[in-house]
Amino acid sequence: MNQPSPTPYPVDALLENARLWDQLEPYEDDSLWFIQWMKLPVQRENEYLRDMLAWEQAPVLPVRDWFTPPLELPSPRSVSEQELPGLLRRVVARLFEQRIVLHHTDHLSDRELYELIYTGILPAEEKRLDSPHVYYHWDCADLASHPQLWLRYYASEQQRRRWSRENHLPLPPREEPPYRRHLPRVEL
């Protein structure tokens, strides 16, 4: 009678777990101790620890340098109104190839979005993780700096009421964003 082969889980997974914890020791912070409270199976814990180690060791580069060759775009002033929609579609597709997902863009005109990509996203220095399941979610409404944009165009009624209660401030009127886009999406 054939016996099922043993799963490599116990020894291999435990050895990898110990190795990962050793490698992460120089980066120790609260996010590592959080994992011990989660009580994950060893294999899931190892996935989390591998992602943490990759994050800690990832290079910080301008987003334009994530591309080979680096992504250089024409200045927004040099792009005509006729060229802009096609160029913007190509740029958004290129960003998505590098797993950069743009959120809250529907309040921006094509030119404003292109300028944001040109002046805000491409020169931004971010950690570059080369992992197929890690996406960078870029909030183009910048909730922290401009909550009024998010409240006006993107927040649900429940989120708007909660924000108003917590901040003791009146809400802006709710409006439909003027530039509906269908950009590539990945859930948060």
C-alpha cells in the first residue's frame, strides 16, 4: 500500500521561519511583533516575513527609474490637446505594468492628471518591490492634504458623516467627478 509522502512543512518551513526571523532582526519594529499575535500557520507567516524582508531590502528609487530604460515623458507644455489623450492612456498603461494603480483621478482633467504624473509620480522616490502580488496604490486626491476633494467626489455618505463628526467641520457639497475614467484596477 502506498503511503502519502510527508509534507515538507514541519522541518523545512520551521527552518525557513528561523532564517527569516534572523534576517529581519536588524529591522525589528512593531510590524514584526504583530505577526506573532496573528497566530498564522508557519507557511503563511513565512510569506509575510519574506514580504517584510523584501520591503526592508528594497531600493528607494524615483518611479521613473523603475522602467528600463527610465521613463522619460515630454513636458506637459509641449504636449498638444490632440496628443494628450493617447499619450495619457499609454503612460497609465506603462505605470500599471510596473504595478502602479492610480486612484481618485476623476476630478482631474487629462492635462492635470498628466502633469501630476510628470511632476508628482515619476520623480517620487519610493521603495521598489519586485513582487508580482505587490501593487502601489497612488491616491491622486491626496486625502491627507486635500480631504475636501475626497469628501466632495469620492467619499460615501457614511464616510462623509463620520469625517464631519470626527473633525467637527461642515461637509462640502457632494458632486459627481467631471472626468469619468476607466483605469486599470486592483483591489486594495
